[in-house]
Amino acid sequence: MNKRLFTLILALLIPTVTFAEGGNATSIVTRGLEAYSKGGPSAAVKSWIKGSGLEGSKEALSQANVLRQVEDFYGSYEGYEILTNHKISNRTNMVLFVINFTKGPMFGRFQSYRTESEQWVATEFKFHTEATLVFPSKFVFGE
């Protein structure tokens, strides 16, 4: 598959999603990525949407297919790296991370919000195989 076509498909298939999680802003991300290492793409997505309005949604669960497409392109899942947990405001954070595959990375970000009941809610998440389409340009290229 042509790399540009693949990245376009990936960008179109992964929507913005909202879900809830206790702990801290990075716990939403790490919970799903740990599930990925044990049970693959479906386990990751189920973990990310657990407790949210999307739990049990066939559309949300179908996002595991996107992760499988990345695996087809880049090989097996090898792990992840949390790059930063940036505080935007007292109750809002942005978590940037990398999912490592055998032949390449996929870049991700989760925007997290802490409710008054101390639950972290990811108000948005995005993934892409091109860092510049997910991360702020200063993060990718420096100052």
C-alpha cells in the first residue's frame, strides 16, 4: 500500500473519542497500551472506552481494525513511550506518546480533563504514523 494512501486512510478512520478514567492523565493512555501488549488491538480499544458512553459501541470497537492495519504496515506491536504529560490548565492535560512497532512508530495524543469527581476524561485522542500530523511542530522540530 502506498504510504501516503495509508496515512490518509489512517487519519480518516480514527475519530475523536471521549471516555472516562480515574488516576491521572496518563493512566488513560497506559491502561490501553498495557492491554494492547497483552491482548492486541481489540483489548486496547476496549480498555480505552471502558466506562465511557462508547463502551460496547460497534463503531468504537471497530477502531481496533485501524490498529491492525498499522500492524500490517509496520509489523508487530513492541511497546510504547510516554513522551510528555503537559499541563494545559489546572484540570486539563495533553499526553503525547509513541506506539512502537517492528518497522516503525505510530504517534498519539490524548487530551485529558479532570472532572470535579476526580475522574480523568479523555476529551480527544488522535493517532497517526506521521508525527507532524499529531504533535505540535515545536515538539517535532524544536524551537
